[in-house]
Amino acid sequence: MIKVLLSGCNGRMGQTITRLSVNNNELKIVAGFDINDSIKNDYPVFTNIEDCNIEADVIIDFSNPNAFESIIKYAVSRKVPLVLATTGLAPSQRALLNKASEQIPVFFAANMSYGVNLLIDLVKRASKALEGSFDIEIIEKHHNQKLDAPSGTALEIANAINSVLDQKQEYIYDRHSRREKRSKNEIGIHAVRGGTIVGEHTVIFAGNDEIIEIKHTAMSREIFASGALRAAKFLYDKKPGLYNMTDLIESNTI
Ligand SMILES: NC(=O)c1ccc[n+]([C@@H]2O[C@H](COP(=O)([O-])OP(=O)(O)OC[C@H]3O[C@@H](n4cnc5c(N)ncnc54)[C@H](O)[C@@H]3O)[C@@H](O)[C@H]2O)c1
């Protein structure tokens, strides 16, 4: 049985993972970490990760960038592999994550769903095929409790597009402060927030007299939760390094 320390255990994603892992006979949550300890779980919850004296084989984190430094410190000092799903990390935190991966296995994905990662693959192929003749815009929609904008996934999609284009594109976030025509060398990125939308990402390729749209809609948080559990199973016995969804998909464990 793989022992999991669940960070952000009392949030929306933490509770979805808690529910899903009840019937999982390969992984078991042995402890939780959350600044909010008002929810009763079947495992002990620590409000300070340093106080957690329960041994774990892997950490799954869906919390907040404010928790990042303490989680990294804990994972590296105790040599516990880390599945990091929290989005909105600062560039300095991403650099720290890369550095930590020299010492422990780290899995990072701004989106743990298989479908979104397939969308990224399709979008890369479309971007290459349409380069120079179609304008690319990304629209993402999320619930009204989401803190970061645009979503980590929208940025990951934009980075994936740039990775295959010869002419790198500039990211333009919304357009309210600009009174000028769109240039050919940009990707527009737009965030919508409202209600309980779990997550929607649409990539628009707009050409002359034709439009192609590639869209993914998440209907429940379970797709991210089950992806994170698979990532934990994949990661816990790996060598130090930085792993992502492509590694997981190629390992055929999904
Ligand atoms: N990678 C993915 O597939 C994916 C999918 C969904 C959400 N997310 C990301 O996961 C994170 C959590 O999402 P959520 O919807 O569950 O949010 P949430 O606000 O419901 O839950 C976050 C939890 O973290 C706790 N927390 C906040 N600050 C903390 C700190 N400093 N120390 C310890 N605990 C702290 C909160 O008390 C809360 O219980 C967000 O960054 C979100 O964007 C990633």
C-alpha cells in the first residue's frame, strides 16, 4: 500500500481525493496538511507540515502557492516524492521546484486530466499546420472561487503552442487597456469566472472565412483527482527528476 500525505486535504480537490481514495486498494491517505482543520477526516490533519511525524511514500499537493516553500522543504529534507498540482506558482517557485527535482522525484502538471493533455497534443499539431495564417486565442472558464487567472492550464496550452512555432508569440491578457489592432505575433488569453464551472478551455484558430475550435470541458473534479492518484502511483518509486503527464501517459499506467 502506497502511503500518501495529502496537502490541501480540506479543500475542494483534497476532499475529492479523500473520497476517491476510500476504494483504492493501492494507495491510502495516512495524513493531511491544511491550515483549515475544521473538517473531520479518517486520517490526522496537521496545520503545520513540519509537525507531521507520520511516514509517507508520496505527497500530493492541491493547496495554495503560499504553502509551497514549506512543502518543498519538508519533501526534500525527508526525501519524499512530490506530486504538485497547485497552480499559480511564481517563477521563483517554479525554479525552486526544478531544483528540488535534482534531489527527489517531482511530478508537476497544471492539469491532471488525460483529456486536457490530449487537447494540448492536438493543439500543438494544429498550431504547426496553421502557423502564420490563423490567429490563436485561448478562452478559459472556471468557478467563482478560483484565485489565479489565467488558469495554469491556459498558460500551459500557450507554452505548448509556442514550443512548436518558429515565430514565438507574445501573450496578450484580455484587451481592455489596448486600443490597437491585433498583431500576427500574439496569443490572446482570456479568463471567465463564474458559478461552479469546473474548468473549460477552448483554443480558437481564426483564419480567413474559417474557424477551428478545440475545446475541453471538465464535468467534475474527479478527473483531476484520479489523475493525481495515478501520478502518485507512478512517481513514488522513481529516481529524482521532473516528471509530467506525458511521462505518465507514455508509461501506460493511465
Ligand atoms: N493540476 C490540476 O489538475 C488542478 C486541478 C484543480 C485544481 N488545481 C489547483 O489546486 C489548488 C487547490 O484547488 P482547490 O479548488 O481544491 O482549492 P481550495 O481553495 O478549495 O482548497 C485549497 C486548500 O488549501 C488550503 N490552504 C490554503 N493555503 C494554505 C497554506 N498556506 N498552507 C496549507 N494549506 C493551505 C486551504 O485551507 C484549502 O483547504 C489550486 O491552486 C487549483 O488551481 C489543480
